Amino acid sequence: MAQSRREDTSDALRALPSVDRLVGSESLGALADSVGTDTVTHAARQAIDAARSAILAGTADVAPSLESLAEQVAASIDDLLGPRPRRVINAAGVIIHTNLGRAPLSRAAIEAMGNVARGYSDLEYDLGAGERGSRHAHPERLLQFLTGAEAAIVVNNNASAVLLALAAIAGGREVIVSRGEAVEIGGRFRIPDVLRQSGAMLVEVGTTNRTYAADYAEAITENTGALLRVHRSNFLVVGFTNTPDAAEIAEIAHSRGVPLLNDLGSGCMLDTAQFGLVPEPTVRDTLEREGSDIALFSGDKLLGGPQAGIALGRKDLIDKMKGHPLARAVRIDKLDLAALTATLQAYARGAALEEVPVWRMISADVATLDERALRWQEGIGGDGLRVVEAETAVGGGSLPGGTLPTRALAIEQSRANADALAARLRVSGSHPAIVGRIEDDRLLLDPRTVLPEEDDELMAAVRAALQG
Ligand SMILES: *Cc1c(COP(=O)(O)O)cnc(C)c1O
């Protein structure tokens, strides 16, 4: 005779094991020895609670077996105690991929981080004098050398650098921004919001598509604290547009005694045009040729270093930033400082193209990428693999529309299969996760963004995923 649903439910609930019984089960006993009973008890309670909720919600009509609950517990503990963030092989063909942690670091930068992580360091100690020193002194000297700036300060990211610059230089006063540049950079970092938080008042000039130098000139009053330019890092304005010449804005600012701040976003130290990318003024050009008083940029975009924000330019303005109370709240930590210094040193030695991964990727030639894609094709084997022409994006709010020609390995499948394969590659068990990209129903894997030492792992993971 059929039971009512209520009776089924109470049978199922009764069949659930107690937390103690689950923790005491054979497979979890060994796990508790290695990770501790508290961890296993916590995960066991969660697994039983989840099973109870499923039964009560009617999405499950029987209790899971003890073995299946134990497996869930083991998996959730694996997840909790496994390395996070997990390593990912970026085959998506986006060099500065914000969701994947932006710039991979150079060997020297990784070593420098390890050095200061292991023990103590002279982070804020002057070893010669035996007294307190400044964490800014060393990167400042390098940045002066690399960009010609009078002074520099390094903070924890560029959003902070912009906030600190506005607060210290223009707090309580008006800041003039072009309507075409009062933008959202991403992750809800909106220029108007940052301005408000800094205590400065936004004065927008021009229109979304056209702003003239005269618009800035007309808006300057006694209460103007600064002019702010913002790099359009993540979009293009095309068609009927006008952006005034940078030097012209600087001239207006200086003739009226107002500083010009320039949020470059990426901040490039090398000539991008030599690789066929959109020409971008270098940080040095921004100061010397374009006349910005302060340039602000990220450490982990085109610079190719760790998360950091760099502000440099006129000494009197940088001194205001250094002395502002917010400077302490946004200061850079010792590990990032070590990695940033090592990255800047690669530029100082003229070795950035060879040593900084972002620039190795940008400067990799297509013939070499073609060879690697062919090697992947052979190494993986099987049908449906082809080397195709594709584009790598610079990405990360760096050069909008900036792409480089590449050769990618295409795995031809139906659309549903391509999605399923991409998903398997992202969670491929014992292999590192691989992120590719789907284009025209094919999964594309771009060697330009894969570090050469990752090639073997990539091939093994793709082989496994194609069989799975
Ligand atoms: C990326 C970007 C920022 C934010 O920099 P973070 O280092 O991510 O804080 C600010 N302004 C512009 C123009 C950017 O492109």
C-alpha cells in the first residue's frame, strides 16, 4: 500500500545518520586523524543539514547513504583546505585578465617576495643609520630614474592612489573632469563616486563624445583644486568625437595655477606601437611631453608587477599625498613592495621585454606561437584539432581594442560539446584548471597567454578532458 508523502518524509529523515555516526564512519576516521575532528564534525553537520533540507523541500525522497554522505564530507574538506586561489592556466588569450589575477610575476619578483616573506627585512629601517627609515625611499629612486619624476609614492592599488591624490591635493575643492571620462572602470570603481569619497566636488565639462580645452578653461574658478584626466581603459569612443590635446589642457591648468592629475590606468613604460598596438604615451611622456603634474597607474596591468598603485610627478604634490592620513590606510604591504621593486629593476636594467611575463607575451612573435600551437596539436593528438589564426587581447582595462595576432589551437566540436569541454577543462580534477575561450562554437586555446613551462601540463589536461 502506498504511503503518504508525510510518512515518506519522516522515514527519510529517520534514515539520516547522526553527526557522531557519520564522523565515526570508517573513511572519515582516517580523515579526522589528518585534519582534526572539529573540521570533520563541522563538515558532517553541514552535509546532514543539507540532506535534511533537501528531504523537507521535496527535492530528495530518500536519505543519502552513509558512504555518499562521507564522500560529500571529504570533498567539502578538500575544498576548504585546498590551495586558494587555485592556480589557473590562462589559455583564454587575454593577457591582463582581471578575473585571473592580472599580471603573472617575473622570477625575480617571486624570489624577492619569498625573501622578505621568510624573515625580517629593512622595510622601514635604515640599516646604515640604525634608525627608522621609509618604505617608499627605494621604489621612489627607481621611479625617478625610470620616468624623470621629481617624487613618487606607492600604495596598495591604483584606485587608492586616485582616492589619495584627490583627497590630498583637491579635498574640499572642485575637480574638473570631462563628461567623456567620468567613467566606471570596472568592479564599481566609478570616477564620480571616488571623487565624492575623497571629499572633492566633481565639475563635469564637455559632453560624452566631445570635450574641448576651452571647456576646462571656462570651468576653472578660485575653488578649483585640480583638473583630472582619466584614461578610457575599457571602452572606445568612436564617430563624432573630440578629445582635446593633452598638452593644451596642461597649458590651461598651469596658466591658472591648477595641478593636472592624470589617471593612466595601465601606465606603460615601453613603446606599445613597436608591437603593432595602439600607441600609448609612456609614463615619462605623460609628465614631460604632456605636462601632467601627477600620473597615477596600476602595478599589475601593463607594468607587469604585483597589485599596487603608483603616483608620481611634482614633489610638492606627492609630499601632500605622503603626509595625508589616508596614506597609512592604503599603504602597500611588504610582499607587494618587494615584487614591485624587483619588477621596476627589470625595467631599469633594460630587461623588461625578456623578464616581465606580460611583456614576453606582448612581444612573442607569431611564428613561435604557431610552432607551440602545432606542438600542442601533436602532443594532444586525435581528430578535430586545428591551428587557426586568432587575436589575443591585451585586456585588463589596458588598451581598449588592443589586440595582437596569434595562432590558437582550435578544438572543433558542436556548441554543446565545446561548452562541456570548456567546463571540464576548468575543473579537471588532478590537472590545473585551464581557461580557454569559445569562438564560433570552437574551443580556442591561445599559447600567447600560456607560460611556456605550462605547455606539458596543458597538453596532459586537454588529453584527459577529451577522453572524459
Ligand atoms: C584599472 C584602472 C583603475 C584601478 O586600478 P587598480 O589598480 O585596479 O585599483 C583606475 N583607473 C583606471 C583608468 C584604470 O584603468
